Amino acid sequence: MDRVDIAIVGTGAAGISAALTAKNRNKSLMLFGSGSLSTKIGGEHRIRNYPGISNVTGIELQQAFRKQLEEMDIPVTDVKITSIYSMGDYFALQSGPDLYEARCLILATGVSAGKTIPGEEENVGRGVSYCATCDASLYRGRPVLVIGYSKKEEEEARFLSEVCSSVTYLPQYSTPVHLPQSVTVLPLRPEKIERLAQEKKMLLQAADQTLYADCIFVLRDSISPGQLVPGLATEGAHIVTDRSMSTNIPGCFAAGDCTGKPYQYVKAAGEGNVAALSAVSYLDRLDHPQT
Ligand SMILES: Cc1cc2nc3c(=O)[nH]c(=O)nc-3n(C[C@H](O)[C@H](O)[C@H](O)COP(=O)(O)OP(=O)(O)OC[C@H]3O[C@@H](n4cnc5c(N)ncnc54)[C@H](O)[C@@H]3O)c2cc1C
């Protein structure tokens, strides 16, 4: 696959805004995220503070974003990026067996509602996985646990049930779960999950029980930024940036909720625009070092 100018990770207001600006500036780009865009956009809630579109519902805003992407001929690559490595003059983005390359990077991954579980980050790749599509084949015929933070993760649990010997699903939300009978659904609330650890098998220690499996899939909308991009400077759940939305890694920019509060669409869209313009300047400096 060809190396693009800009990889944008995230299909919320920040990532979409960055993609529109990058496209306007004639840069080649890939926009990674969900085909249905951000779960935070498409709700019934009314948004009253987005300039130019008054009193719009989340669903209407989502439709407007999708229409604009189509008009600008910007496809969404519907994959979850699980690791990103800075290779000096380019970035390698991994999604399971697939690798993508870009000269610079914009992170627009939003913030995850749930905190990481003690023992989770240390065991990624060693019995904890963030991506069912990527890692299911490693656990073919073996028992797995799935901690799902939103209803859309049920699709991943269903897929795992076709591959793994047993699937126990722990929904971290309150809406009803719809899964095949072969999947054991265990309503274990987030506050009851104490830690994940490796003791021959992976174990999940809860307040009143211990569960064992070969792999624990932790499925959230976003992976913590420090986990996603090794070496990235973070402060708590947020990526540290300056006013140009540059991070501590040359060629890596960030925008939206992932850079900190306030969590607002208009702030996310504005930062996406700034990040894309900064990425364009960065590429121009690389291409024309004398000017
Ligand atoms: C119920 C609700 C109501 C709200 N109402 C308002 C309001 O009225 N006004 C307002 O201004 N704000 C409101 N907000 C806040 C607003 O939704 C957020 O500020 C905004 O969505 C942030 O946009 P973002 O692009 O930074 O992140 P997000 O919208 O969170 O989008 C991030 C995207 O990145 C994707 N992603 C993350 N990690 C990866 C990865 N590794 N690989 C691929 N894709 C990835 C996610 O799937 C998601 O699509 C509301 C939020 C909620 C939850």
C-alpha cells in the first residue's frame, strides 16, 4: 500500500474536520475509524452550540458529517488501529495483520469513558487484547473473556463465539444484551472488576469471584494514547500538545477530546482544523527545507 501524507485516527468531529482540511490542501490521507463515525455524535441529544447548524440532533449532525465526507470523496477505513510506531520519517499504523504508512499522523481518538483496569496495560499482547478482529485467530478453540464498554462490542463477542471454545461477555453498560445462547453473559459492574493478571492463564479478579481465560478482550471505543503510540507524552488520559496541536513526537499531532477538556464538538472540530494545517506546514518544511 502507498504511503500517504497524513493518517488521521478517529472519526469524530476532530478527525473529520482534520480530514476535510487536509483534503482541501491537496494532501493524500487515510481516515481511520468507524464507518458509523463516532458513537458520541449519533445520539438523540440536541446540540445547540455548533455554529451554523442550530438545535440539531446528534443523528442529524452525524448525517451532515457523512454527507460532507462523501462530497469531498473521503472514505473511512473502518478498522481499529491497535499500535502506531514512529519510524523517523514516517509512521507505521497497525491493525491486526494490516500495516499502513503515513508521513505524518493526527490522533483524534476521543476519550474513553472507562478508566483502564489495573493490570490491563501491562498485559496487552500477553493475554489482553484490544481488538477481536485482529487477535481472534490466536485464540481459536480457546476460552476468552470479553469486557465490552458499549453495545456495539456485542458484534465482536458474536464473532469471537464463532472462533473460540467459550466466550464470557461482561457488559459495562446498562442496556439489554443480545448475544447467542452460547455466550455466557455476566453482568459484572465496572467497580467490581479489581484487576487483570497473568498466572499461567489470564485471570480477572473481581470483588467476589475470579474468572480465568486464555485471553481477555477489553473492547472500548478508544485505546489510551500512551498505549497506542509508545513514547507519546500524556497527562492522565490526555495527550500533551502545544497551540499548533503538535505533540512531543515530530510529525505527530492531536486534536479533540483526546487533548483535554472542554469536551465539545466545536472545540474538537477547531483543533482538527489546526492539527491538519500544522501537519501540512510540517510536510511542506520537509519537502522544501530551504524556503
Ligand atoms: C451524550 C453526549 C452528549 C453531548 N452533547 C454535546 C453538545 O451538546 N455539545 C457539544 O459541543 N458536545 C457534546 N458532547 C461532547 C462531544 O460529543 C465530544 O466533545 C466530541 O464528540 C469529541 O469529538 P472527538 O472527535 O474529539 O472524539 P470522538 O467523538 O470521541 O471520536 C473519536 C473517534 O475515534 C475513534 N477511535 C478511537 N480510537 C481509535 C483507534 N485506535 N482506531 C480507530 N478509530 C479510533 C472512535 O471510534 C471515534 O469514532 C456530548 C457527548 C456525549 C457523550
